Amino acid sequence: QVQLVESGGGLVQPGGSLRLSCVASGVALSVFRVGWYRQAPGKQRELVAGISSGLSTSYADSVKGRFTISRDNAKNTVYLQMNSLKPEDTAVYYCNMGSPVRVLADWGQGTQVTVSS
């Protein structure tokens, strides 16, 4: 059974940093494109960053230059380094495999990121 577990969220002041982790079990993440998504209260879930099996990356305009997605295939983990955090980055962050129109796993519980002074 495929399971994705997100961690690393927390409360941080504006301008701060966090690193999120997405650990998979039951599947080798290395062969899939993986995306980090976020959902703020009252808003739809949106894709913020993606990384292909060939390590090409893409980012939403709102996080470009501040967030970096990476993967460690040996640890079956995908990371999201978030720098220069803003209050508008506050959301629950999720990871999943596949594309936004067709994710390949059940959504996990996510990890809460709160940016506030």
C-alpha cells in the first residue's frame, strides 16, 4: 500500500525558513514526478513545486526564487526548502506523485505551515 507522509511544518516568522519532507512507503518515488501542493483555508489546493524523475523542476510564480524542491532517492524522500517565507505561504502542505490532474496516491495528512509574527 502506498503511503506518503509529510513533515517539517511549523510556526515561523516572516522571512524565516522551513524544510518539508515527503517520505514514501510502498513505492519507489524515484520513478515518478512528485509535486508539493498547498491548501490555505477557504482556497483550493494548488501545486507549488514539482520535480521529475530526471530532476527537472518547476515552480509556481508565487514561490519562484524562494522555494527549492529536491529529492533523495536513497531515502525515498522529496524535500521542499522554503526560504523568505511570507504570511501568504500559510497553508497545509501535501506531496503526491503524478500530475495535478491525475495524482497517483491518496492524499496524506499534510503538514501545517504557519507564517506569522
